[in-house]
Amino acid sequence: MIPDPEVRQRNVTKSLTVAKKRLNRAESSILHSTYGITDDGDHKERLRKAFYEIKDYIDLRTLLEETLPPLEDEPEPEREYFVCEHGHKHRSERSLRWCKINTEFKQKQQIWLDTPPDPDSTKDEIMDFGEFRDLFWGQIAMLIKRRDSFTCSFGGCGETDLLEVHHIIPRRAGGSDHPANLITYCTKHHVAQGTHGNGSVRGLADRKLDEFGGA
């Protein structure tokens, strides 16, 4: 909490007065004591001069505090904020973009729950996640698993453990995160599609991607 300027000024003046009194006592005690100090005139003169300089500074500072108007505390500079359409304040343009995309996703996430997978699929997008796509993928995958009753959709499988979300048209071939392009498979049947991973391990990826026009 920043104190009132006038209160601060009174406190500073009071502190200076106390400091002056203590300095006077220290001067009297040291200059009139011979403990550890050789009775040398030059030595005491240097001490006396040092005390005078300190007291002069205190007197000058006290005079300034008593005669000058109290200093007003400078207001803190206002932060630069980016305000979105919802009135939220963001400290960066990236945060602003995140808010816009997150708000749009909340409004549209029911689409992922209501749209069934399409064997012919689509390359259309429901929305553009931009640089934040990987951050939203976990939520999208959970919506698709929920849509598919947390069960592998491969014919006759019915597995409910180790589920993954499969892109019918692989992303490398232009497939999107549209719910019609997403389906829930267990790990076994996901791998069997051959388009999962880098292709070199499973061997079927190149042929599968060619079918979709991918490279």
C-alpha cells in the first residue's frame, strides 16, 4: 500500500529529527572518549568534520521536507491490453487469438458429438484452430470417443480399452479434424489402417496415402 504523500513527508521529517539526536549523542560519546583512540588533535578534528557534514546533510534534508510540497507518487503506467469481442483483456495478441478460438470451439463442440463418421469423409474444416490445433486435439478426441460410446467402431470389435481417434482421410493427405473424418478405434485396429504414424514402420501407409491423393 502506498502511503499518503503528506503522511510520508511527516514520517521522513520525524525520522530525520531522531537521526539528528542520535548523531549528536554519538558525536559526544566518541569525541570525549579515549577508548581505542589516540589523543591526537588531527584525528579528532577529522571525526568532528565528518559529524558536521552528516549533520549538515540532515539539516538540509529536513529543511527540504518541511518547505517543499509533498511529492505525489507517480501513477503506474497503464498496461497495454488487447480487448477481445467479449470484453476480456489480454496481454498479447496470441492470447487474444486463443480466446477467440476457444470461444468458437465451445460454441461448436456439439457438432463433434452430433456428426457421425462418414466412410467417404471430407476435407472440410469445422473451424480453423491455427497454431493451437495440437492443444485442442485432446478435447476433440474426447468428444469423438464420447460420440462413439467409448467403443471401437471397427466392425464386430467392441473394444472399450486403449481407444484412439483415427482420421479416415489422413492429415498428411489433407484430412481434417471434421467429425465426419474422425472415428474411434482400438489401438489394434487403428494400427491396422496403415495410415497411422510415419508409414515406414507399418509399411501400408504409402499405399493408403496414394489412395487419398497424398504423398
